[in-house]
Amino acid sequence: MRSLLFVPGDSERKLAKAADSGADALILDLEDSVSQSRKVEARQIVASFLTKAQRGAGTPWLIVRINALDTGLSDDDLAAVVSASPDIILLPKAGSGAEIQDLSARIAVLEVEAGLEEGKILIHALMTETAGGMLSAGSFAAKSERLSALAWGAEDLAADIGASSNKDANGVYTDVFRMARSLTILAAAHSRVDAIDTVFTDFKDLEGLEAECRAAVRDGFNGKMAIHPDQVAVINKTFTPQAEDVERAVRILALFAAAGPDAGVLSLDGKMIDRPHLRQAQRIARRAGLEPKEMPKID
């Protein structure tokens, strides 16, 4: 999934508009964009949207960002939305892999109560919004089969560590935030899940957004979060692989499929290819939309 668009969960109008944004995923937000006084109403609106939304090929993934586990709000969030079967729950301020296990267990209970297939609902985690999450980056691997992506955020981290800004005078992320970005890529690779880049907050600067997207693709991110519908087209275009890269990836996947599960080193156009080439081909194929939603992880 290339583009993940945040939508305030308490706005029926914005939710309806976002459905036609072209985003690969909609993040229906119950956290930062919803005031404390509107949390209950937002849960009802999001649950209704999930229930009525069309599902299937060509429709966006539906992700619900709940409130952090230590807020006392997350259980009510989950109780309201799990029965409506979101594709993914996004956990903000994720502090460690143990929190992923905790969340997975909570979801499992609600899936059973709702008559849903166990494990149907996946998990994304924002893992750099606290110092603890950053320092525990390596703990997210192998904690839950539900985990399918790790993302990073700069705004909450600045508040947590007491930074007055996350960028310097030239608009470049300062060292701590560059570290957060790098840890997300590394932790996602270690966990064999997607890495999702943070939002670009100046939604009117589409050239700046495109430059940041190109850097994200270069460094290994699979997609990027958006805060405005106008950002979606730029993100989708930049994260869509070039035709020649897709063609090569398809050929690599076909070679390994024909060779069987024990294949090691193969040859393509007179050059050696091995398992790292396969993993890269899988990434490109998924970014090109060639794999179904039922296969969220990189083998």
C-alpha cells in the first residue's frame, strides 16, 4: 500500500470524501484528530462507516487508529470497531513488541465474540512516537502474525523528548528524528513487514512532498502517510514502480516459483540472482499491486 490517508473519525463528511481520494488505505482516526469530548461519537461514526463501506478489489484498505494502550480509551475503541471488521488496527505510541502481543490478544477476543475469523484483522504500529518505542525497536519482530507494517512519526516524538522542533533552520530533520526514520526501516526489515514513512505536514508544498517521497522510495519505505487528499496522487505516483522494474520483478518471481521452495542461486539474463533478489522482487510486485490483500507480509 502506497498512500495511507488520515481522516478524522468524527467527520462523516470527510470520511465520505476520503473514500474517493484514490488512497490505497484510509486511516480512520480516533486519536489525535478527535477531541476528548467527541471520542464516543467518533467511535460510532467510524463503526457505521466500516459497516457500510464497500469492500473488495479496487477499494481502499480501512485502518482504524485507536488511542494508545495507556490512555484508558483503547478498549472502548476496539469494542466499537472490531465487530465492523476493519482491515487493520493502527496502534499509536507503540512502546514495544509486548504491546503488539497485548493488542493482538485483545483483538482476538473481540473477533471471536463478533464471529470473525481469528487473525483476520491486522496491526500496524507507530513505533517512534516515544523514546521507549525507539529504544525497543528490535523487540517488534516475531511478536504477532498480525503485524504487517511499522510506521514512524515525528510530532509526538518531539513532545515526548522535549524538542522545540523536529527540523533545523534548513527544513532538514535533526539527528534524533533521522534516527527514528532509520530505525523504522531497520525494524520493519527485521520484522519482515512494510515500512511506512511519516506525513509531510506542509500539504500545499507538493514539490517538497514529491522530493520526500523519492527519498523514502530510495531508502526502502513501502508507502507514506498523508494528511490531505491532494497529497495522495503524488504519493501514489512516486511509490508506483517503473514498468521495467515491475517486468524484471515478475520474471524473478516466475523463476523462483518454477524452481521450487528450495531454490537458492538462479540465473537471469546471464546474471546471478538469489534470495535477496527475490525479496526485492516481492517488494516491487506488492508496490505495483500485483499481490492480493491476503498476502500482507514479505516472505
